[in-house]
Amino acid sequence: MAVAPAAEAPRAPTGAPAAYRHLFDEAFMRRLERLQLISQRMHGAASHGGRRSKKRGTSVEFADYREYTRGDDLRQIDWNVYGRSERLYVKLREDEESLTVHVLVDCSRSMDFGRHNKLAYARRLAAALGYVALCNQDQVEVSGFGERVISRLPSLRAKAQTNRLFTFCSDLRPAGATDLKAVLRSYASMNRRSGMAILITDLLNPGGLEGLASLQDRGYEVVLLHLLDPLETDPEALGEVELRDREDGNMVRLSLDAMTLDAYRHRLNTWIEETETFCFKRQVRYVAVSTATPLEDLLFRQFRARRIVT
Amino acid sequence: MTLLSPWGLIWLLAVAAVLGVYLLRPRSRRVEVSSIWLWQGVLKEESARSWIQWLKRHLLLILQVLVALVAVFLLARPALSRTVPVGRTVVLAIDASEPMLANDGNPAVVGGATGVTRLQEAKARAHELIAQLEPGDRAIIAAMADRVEIAAQGSLPQDARALRTGIDRIQVRPAELDIAHALHVLDGLTQTARVGEIVVISGGVFDAQQATYRPPVAIQVLQVGRGEADNQAVTALSARRDTRGDLQVFTRVRNFGDQPATGPLRFTVDGQLYHEQQITIPPQNSWESVLTEFPPDAALIQATFGRRDLLMLDNLATASVPSPVARRVLLVGGRTEQLERALRAVPGVDLTKQEPQAYAPAGFDVYVFEGWFPPEPPPGHWVLIDPPTNGSTIAVSNTLGRRTTDRGREINEAQVARILPSPLLTGVDFTGITVTEGKRVSLPEWAEEVVSARDAPLIFMGYPRPYRAVVYTFDLRSTNLFGRIGFPILIANTINWLTGEPVGQASTEERTIVPGAALQVQPLPRATHVQVETPDKRTYRFDGNSALRFLDTVLPGAYTVTQFAGSEAIARRVHVASVLQPGREMAMGDLKPRADAAHISTVSGPQAAQFLILGPGAEPAHSEWWRFLGVLILGGLIVEWWWFHR
């Protein structure tokens, strides 16, 4: 099964909702349904779902033993242990809960750039991850942000809400500049339920990484998907150029030659390495994603390898 | 540095064009990026090396402008002016004319005693000049007089000895210096020279006015001798017999000096002093006299002016008393009295007449056959008049005469049509001579035409070995020659040419040659041997069966040529070698340097002998830079190409 190139409209199965046709075909979605987001932490959840919870519950998953006290449900006594030790122990079972997956998509103008448009790639990636979450009975919240959160999809719980998810993702449009730090701080403060925060951004915002701390302080498990287009990693322009900033329209004049481009690439790699180091220290899962990478390869190979999905 | 083609700088406009194209070209492209945040750092680095960036940004333009400038510079042909050493060709033209024997040469130059001739000084000067030449120079030693002779030529230093030997071998020729001719020859000698120079070493006795042409090289005149004029010369001495047979001797002595000259004038007759008298000649004047009462049998008379002067050689003159050479002529079959009279009128001719039947060919120098020819050619020179139809060595095919053409026009086939230059016709006017009838003969291989009809020879002459011959193809009676004054001259010319005597000159006249010139002797057929006696009484003996050229005539004086038939002297002739050429005595005796002699020089300013040659040979040259500039342009283009495609 092939994933359609990001710049092209994918073929949707017959009878699929309109939003599907912009994002994935049916076969791809069937494959997504077999994926599950991996959360490295257990989060307290308000509702039962398909994930382990800190709370001990009634699920079939064994958690621990404790001595029987009065009032305990006799059905939970492990008679096998009693047979061996003649002491009453009660089986503690994990309480299964649902995971809240926050997908934050950078919708600044800098994302609307690239040989394979980063925002288009981000839309599909967000939609795919959201769909994976819905298929696993996780709650999904998707937000688009620039200098602030500019659009927000309220919590989705069921697979039946896929269409809303895809429609929302398809409708994300570039707008304004980025203020990642302020946006993340704001997002962390206004959400009561933490969970997995998947941040899809190009990070082209000096100091934006500081905002990750705001999320973590609120108990978010952060996954940072750093989008980079080939035009950014390997610029093609040569000679006398005027570089125009996509976001603020500022311009700089440069004479691009091999030496200048080498310096740029060095600087870019240093920046990526610094970001990765930062994330490692802050236990943020970081994945640098090239928009030239097919989404199928990213989801089914790279994310699996990086333990983002399973 | 000079620009050989400064107009090439007009291509600087091309440089302006390059700049214009650069200025008009589209500026930097606008490229949109997601953010310039990452580029800011690069920009800082670039700013830190801004001048390098500026250079890099404009390197193509700079290279193009530089290449264009160098190309324009190249088109203007920049060159360094310098002089390059080059071997000179120096012609040392030494005057070898007769006045160079004047003894007023500078003894200090020669290092000898007094009495140094101008030629000796000239040679010494030439040696000094040879010493001034540098390795690589080429020298030509030329001796100038009436003609120019190359005495030696070669390059320094390997040919120095040959050059010096050539200088030493130069001898005076008894002739005037023909400076105009000499300059033409010297021009030819220097035409191939890159740096040519002519040094004329002369006593200055020549007519510079004649030299209107100057070779396009440096010409310098180095005058030798003190330039004195104290010279006297016997400019004329001739002896002749008057109508009574008495001997008359005419003498002229010229004083070319500026002071009166007094001295003894001595006459010797056949080597014996005969008369002496003291004479005084005013300056620039002549003493003349006609002396008589010489012995009637005198053969050789010499006059000597005894005063010491610049040139003693011209103080002696020699004259021979003219006497005809005896030639025995046999006339066979003579038809006319006019021919017989004409033959007898030739001086020295001893005529014998025979009929063809009595023909006895022996002991004659010339055989004249008229209307008959013997079966065998005679043993001497011969003349054939009106060749017979048969039995002659001349093949007669037909007769020439009046006839009517196909168109009915009457023509004379024997009419004179061509008259060619010939010694036979010297003094003979052949125009108006009519020939009414003749013999049509083919011109023999040994003969050349003298007078011809339209398609047949009338008179021809030649050398049917071993003798000479003249043929008249017509009967003298069928012409109007007898009535013409030129007829006896024609006959005399014929006899004189056959016997080797001067044609157009009475055989009794004195024969004068210049010393060194060949003395030509045509022995008579009867002669068995020839003896030549020189002025210093040396004798030479030659066979008498062929012509001879006697070359040992360097000494001025009398050369006596005697022809013998066995032991009998059958002819005697005195040839006088005179220093003063006949007709040029006055000019050659004047040894004073001419005032305008130095005018042939093309280098101004007085020149000392030791600095006469004009310094080291060098010629201006330009070293162009096109190779270097070409490599520079190529290198610039390569760098530009590399920079553009890197």
C-alpha cells in the first residue's frame, strides 16, 4: 500500500467522507487502525479507556497483591496464594483508562513553505495521529496555533468522530507568526487534563523550546515532531539573493555560494543537535521529520523505531 | 615603454561595455524562505568577511574588466624600447687612385721616415680602424679608383688577419677616383647590412660634385696626406714626323703648385741623354715647347722634369717615334686598280699581286682574293671579294640582283638593308652605298655580319681558325664604293683588323696604355715568336702563332713588342704605359685635395681617426609583451570559467 505524496490529493475510497479524500485513502486508514500511540507514562483519566491507569481497577490486567482487610471483595482473593501461604491476599488489578492526546499543529506562515509544504504535511500527520488515537479509544484534542491558539477541536472520543477530526485538520490554514513559548504556556494553563502532547512544528521561533517546560510542568508527556523541508535542509539558491522571511517579510541580502551554504548547513545541524539535546534532557521525545519522508514511512517505520507508536 | 598601436586603446570602450552590461544585468534574485532566523548567523559570518564577500560577489566583473583591460593593452601593442647589439658592416674604402702616390703622407701614422705616400697613411689608418671593430662586426676592404675592387672581407675576430693582409695588398691604380661609381658600389656592399657604415679614406683628389647619390648609411671621409699641391707633371710628350720626315717633339710641363717651380728638364733618346735645360714654371701654369733636331732614327724619347715634388712618377713621360708595322699582302686576281691603290695606301703594307694561275701561298700576312679562291685556304689572314660560284670555302647558292616580284614590282635583292656596328666600318659612312649585284651566300658559323641585304649578308668577318677572314659577297665594280671617300678607309680597316692593328687609327700612331692594363698583341701570320721588352729592360718571349695578352705592365714607360719570323724582326711596336691618362693629364696631375671632398660625408662634425667608426653596432628594437599578456588573459579566462562553474 502506498501513501500518496503530500503535495497530491490522495485517492479516497468510494463513499468516503469528503475530508478523507484530502488526507488518506481507505487502505492507509486500515493500516493506521492497527497502530497505537505509546505513552511512556500513565496518566490519571476521568473516563475508562483502553490504557492502564494509576488507579487500581477491575480490569483483567494484574497489578499487585495486598493483604485482605474487611470489606474487600471476596471475589478478588487469590486462593492459590492462600493455598501456598495460608494467608489471604487480594489481587489488585489495574484500572484501564483512556489517554488524552493533544495534537498541536504549528500554523504559522513559516509552515506554509517547502518543496513539500510543511503545513500540508503537518495536517496529514496530525490527522493520522489523531485517527490512531481515536481508534484506541483515546481522547483527542487538536489545536492549530500561531502566535496563539487560533483554532481548537474539542475533545473527541470515538472513532465515529473521525470525520470531524479530518475536517478540522484539513481546515487548518497558515496565519501569522509563531510565539511557541506563549502558546504552549497558554495551552498548558487552560487545559485541566494532561496527556500526551504531540507538537508538530518547524520550531522557527527563537526561544520557543522554553514553552515545552510549561507543558511538562502540567504533566504533559511531550512528543516534539520537528518538521523540516528539503528546501531548508539543503537550499538550492545560489548567487546574489534577497532572502525574504515568510512570516514577517523581513529581508536579508546574501551572496550564496558553497561556503555560505556550508555555513548555513552547519548552523542548521548545530541547531537540530541542540534541540535534540534539550529534548533529551527534558525527556521530550524528539523526532526530526523531513517532509520529503513519505508519511507511511514516518508512521510505520520511523515512529515505531522511536517508540512513538506501536 | 611605448605603445606601438596606441589607437588600440579605443577598445577601452569595450571595457565600458562590459561594465555597462554588468550594471544593466538583473540584480539579485528574491528568494522566499520559511524564516531568516537561521540565516542571520550566516549573515553575521558573511559580514565579518565583507571585503572578501564583496570581492567574491564582484569577482566575475573584476576578472572580466581585468581581462578586457589587458586585452586592450595587448591591442595597443605595449613594448619596451631598447637597443640590441648587432654586428656592423663597415666598409673601409681606400682611395687607390694615382694621386694617392703623393708623398705627403703623415709619417707619424705610419711610423716610418719621410716620403710616406698618402696610400701608406691610408693603409695605416685602415689598420687602426680594423682595431676599433668589435667581435661580430663585418669589415669589407675596398680599393677605389676608376673602379672598385674588394681587397678583403670578413668578420671579426676570425678574419682580422685576412683583412689586414687585404689592406696591405692594395696598390695604386693609374687612374682617377670615380667617386660616384664608388659610392654606388659601396651602396651595394652595405645593402644587406643591418647597421652599415662607410669610411672613405682618401687624399681628397676627386670630384665630389659627381657624387649625387649617397648610400643610406653613415658615410665618413678620412682625409690622408697633408693636402699639399706642390706637384709638376710632364702632361704631354709626343713625337711625330713632319712632311719632310724630320722629327718634332712636343712637350708640356705643368706646375700644379702654388709656387713657381724651377728644375731641369731632360730629354733622352733611346736611353741616352740628348738635351737638358733649366725651366721655371709659374704656379698653376704650363711650360710648352716643340723641339726639333732629334736624330732621324730615334725610336724612343723620354722627358723628365728633375725637381722633387709630391709625385715624381708623373715627372717622367715617354713617347715613341711612330713607325708603321710592315705587313705583306698578296692580291690574287685583282680586277680593279682602285682596290690595288687602296691596299697600297695602307701604311706598312707591302703589296704583291699575282694571277690565280700563279698563286703561290707563302710568306704573306694577308691574302686578298677577288673573284677567285684557292682550293685550300691560304696560310694567313684572307679577304675574299666576290666569291666564286664553285671552288670556294664560301658556299654560293645564287646571285643577288634586280628581279620582279609576283606583284610585278621590281626590287633589288642586293640593296643594303642592315649596317651593324663593326670595326670594319669605323670612319666609314655606308649610307648611300648601292650594291646592284652580289652573291647569295649563307653566313658561315665562324662569321658575323657587318653589312647585309634583306636576306643575305653582303660583308661579314670572322675567325675561320687559325686565321681571320673578311668576305665581300659582291663585285666591287657593281657598287659605287670606288667613288666614295670611305672606300680606302674600309680597305685599311679590313687590313688593320686582320693583322691586329688598331682599327680607325693610323698604324703609325703611338699606342698608349695605362700601367697595369693588358697589352694585347695579335702576331702577324708570318711571326714565329714575339718578344716583349719592359721599361726595366726585362724581356718576355712568346709563341707567334696566337694572340697574347701581356699583363706585366705595371711600370710606366715603354713596352716594346717585336715580332720575329725566325731570326728576322718583321714588326716592331712601342707601347707607352703612361701614368697620366690621355686627356686627363691636367686633372690627374693636380694632387691638391678638392675643397668639397668632405661633402660626401653624411656624418656631421669633425672626426678623429681613432673615433671614426660610430660606436658599437646597435639598432633600436621593441620587445613586445604579447606573450606575457596573452598568458595573462588566458589565465584570467580560465579563472573566470572556473569561478563561474564552481
